[in-house]
Amino acid sequence: MATEIVPIDRTGDYRPQVAQALAVLRAGGLVGFPTETVYGVGARADSADAVARLRDVKSRADTKPFSVHVGRVDQVTRFVPEMGPRIRRLIRKALPGPVTLVFEVADPTQAPVVQEAGPHCVELMYHAGTIGIRCPDDAVAGDLLGDAEFPVVAASANRVNQPPPRSAEGVVAELDGRLDLLLDGGETRYAQASTVVRLRGDAFEVLRAGIIEERTLRRYASLNILFVCSGNTCRSPMAETMCRAALAERLSCSVADLADRDITVQSAGTAGWG
């Protein structure tokens, strides 16, 4: 049976189409949807049968995990109960966006999503103490994933060794009849995959280069504090020094170590003299 294609008018009210797609996911079906990078195919992550169908479509072994897709940034903490301040800054600035974050989770059973859906979800979403999370910067994907009352895993809507599709036509050419429904939201914004970043504590490394460069990610993760007064001769330099000392004490490190934590404190003045 051919995949049902549901056109999306981004200038109008497409909530009925999103509700239709949600009903398919809820019943254990597979749904194709657009993101800002490529089209993805999703399944509900708390259903072993749905995830097995997705594995079959992708010809993916059980040892290779799927990433969880969320519609809102605040949903990340449902899957990752603990994270450091540097990673929180990165999330706040990078998401939603073309980045897949791979978190280390020491005890997935403590994650709110597992406590709600059941311990069987651990093996469906987590792998070797890690979980990949993607929050697409696309309105259709955001509405679909944000309205889901269950977790969703997804992968690019293509077969093995084939390029990920950037249009609904490309999805049909690859997977027609293997998906239950496809939301046609037009061509995707970018022609490159998301950047994959592994997070360890408050450190990170780029596993796959993508749209967002590593230097941009490091800027996202940084904390920059600027004190400003008129002349920058007394008040703002004093505040800069006091702030550095307070931060170092709070973080149990030396003032010199703040730079290694991507924290900078500076001062400036607004007055000008001719």
C-alpha cells in the first residue's frame, strides 16, 4: 500500500494534519516529517514494535541507537535529569537547531520519561549509558513532536547508503509503502546534516561535522559577563575583579581556570573624550 501523503500549508492552520500524524504515531505507525535539515521518519519510542518497524525500514542493527526527537527545548530534561551549567548554556543557545546532542546518563531509570512510561523504554531510547536528542528548528516538526504525549525516536527518511531526502518527493522515492503517513512540508531549509556532539560532564566533542561549526558551539557554551560604567577606571574594573573572584569561589577553581570553563568577565566604559 502506498504511503499516505498529507500536504502542509505553512501559511495556514495545519493542526488537523499534525493531529492526523500524531494519531498514526500513537497507534504504532511510522510517520515521515520535515526538519530544517532533512526529512525524518519517526516512531513512538515507548513501543518495541514501532521501534522494530523503524529498524526494519532503516536496516539498522539493534546495537545502533536512534536519536530521540523533541519539539521543545524544555523537554530535554525529561530524558537527561542532570547536566552541568556549561551544557545548559549550550542547550539554551543551540536548540532548537541543527544539532544532535549525545548525553551521558549514568542511571536512565531516574529520567522522568522512563519513570512515566516504564523501565522497558531504557533499551529503546538509551544505549550504553547515552542518549541522543534532537530538537529540530522547524515549525511542523516542532508542533508534531511537541504535541506528542509519548517519546519519539526518529532517523533520516532514506535507505542505507542513500542520501537523506530534502523533499517529500525524495522520501517517496526511497520509502513509499514503508511509511504509514508523510507530512509534506516542502523542501527543507538546509542541504547539510545536523552536527552531532557528544557531551561528557561539562565537556563536549564533535562526532560528526554539520551545519553548526565547533567554534560556534564553543561560543554557545561560553558565559560572557561585561560590566560597564562611564570611564572604566574604577567601578566596572572593580566589579570585574570581584565577579571573577566570586565565580572562582563558587566553582571551586582558581581565577585563571575560568577561561578553561569558557567563562570570561570583562569591563568597559561608555564615555569618550576628544
